[in-house]
Amino acid sequence: MKPSAPVGVFDSGLGGLTVLAALARRMPEESLVYFGDTARVPYGSKSPEAIARFSAQAARFLAGRGIKLLVVACNTSSALALPAIRRAARVPVIGVIEPGARAAAAAGRRRVGVIGTEATVRSGAYARALRRLGATATAAACPLFVPLVEEGWWSGPVAAAVARRYLAPLKKARVDALILGCTHYPYLKREIARAMGPRVALVDSAEETARAAEAALSRAGLRAPAGRRGRREFWASDAPERFRRLGRRMLGGVVDAVRLHRLDA
């Protein structure tokens, strides 16, 4: 494995671009290859077996691009499919669950809310990770958040109403931090913050995940040479032009082209 090899980033759709952006800010010299399984988003309503199968297919595709590390930006895949992903990728793999839990605990928060897809919440992965760190978790599934982000509806009356409805139980539980347990959710941060109120700290796992990726590369002696500009490569399993349009909005114009790669059914 060469230090010049790229880092792979995988998500069920466009939400993982939050993690890609954090990686690019922290390690601008690293080349990044992103794959969004836009043909099958969202993963959160799928069975664990389907999630593991889809995730392994994506991991094999990115491994074929010669990556040196795989960052699983999808919380659902991180919660339910890491063993299958590691077998398929055959390179070091980092998920987003543990980094997100660490970020909440490091802020000194002990009553932590978690929002995520139905599959992520059902898995109990965040609750277990937080318990190991001495915090308690109250979780709520927010299945409509992913489609809202994928449609570009990040603010306005519809997003605000959905946020208030989903987050009411967590507000009633008086959590003092809220983990955005899906990489799509930071794009709804304004409406989520309004619904929860100023007392609640919002925890986005993207920055902590980028720190974990940097540490893993450093330990392995695989950091790219400093002073260069890494390349960016984007792939989608469906509708690449739509990905490019929304991706440019999400990343501020960085997405020049998106290539199509259809995964097996």
C-alpha cells in the first residue's frame, strides 16, 4: 500500500459529503474517492441482511479503486455492516458510530439524545458506545430526514414541522446533547437546533471521524506527502447528474463530475 493511494468514503447517498468535507479540511493533501449508493438510498428502512450486502458491494468497488483506507460515512452501515465491509474491503475501515459517541462524551454531556435512521436506532449501536463512555442515550428514528436532504429541502416550513414532530420526545427527555446520527442530518442543523433550543449541543461526527482517519493513516505510515493537493473523485450508483447538482450545493462547487457505477442487485 502506497501513501499516495486515495482514501475511500462510502455513504448510501449524498449525506457522507459532510465527512468528505471534514477529511478534505483536515488532510487536503489526501486524495479522496467518494461513492454514494443513490440507487438504493435510504438504507435505514432496509433489512440488516440487505444493508450488509449493499455495503459490502460498495466496499468492494472502492477497494477496486486502490484505496488505502475506507471511511464508512453511513451510520446505518457503520451500525450494522462493519464486519461485512471489512471482509470486502481488505483495508482498514473506520465507521462513524464510535467517533460520534466520543465527541458527545468529550463535551462532558451525560444525557445524550441520538437521532438516526430506523435501522441505526434499532441496532442500539450508539447506546452501547455511549454506555461504555459513561453516558446514557435516548434515541429517536427520523426516517423522513434523509429524503428531505436528498431532495435539497434543508430548511423551510416542511423541514421545520418534521423536525418539531420527531424531536419532541427528546426535548421532553431534557437531553443536553444530540448526536446527529446520520451524515445527512447536519444539512438540517438549523431546523434541528430551532426545535431543540439553545441549551442542547448538537454533535456532528464528521470532524471526529476525520480525526480518527488521520490518526489511523499516521499509525500505518500512510499519510500522503505534505504540500500537495489531493484529487477528488465522485461516483454514484444512479442519477449522477442529480448528484453533481446537489453535491455542488453541499460542497460549494467542488463536484465537477460524477461517474456512474451500478452495483449488483
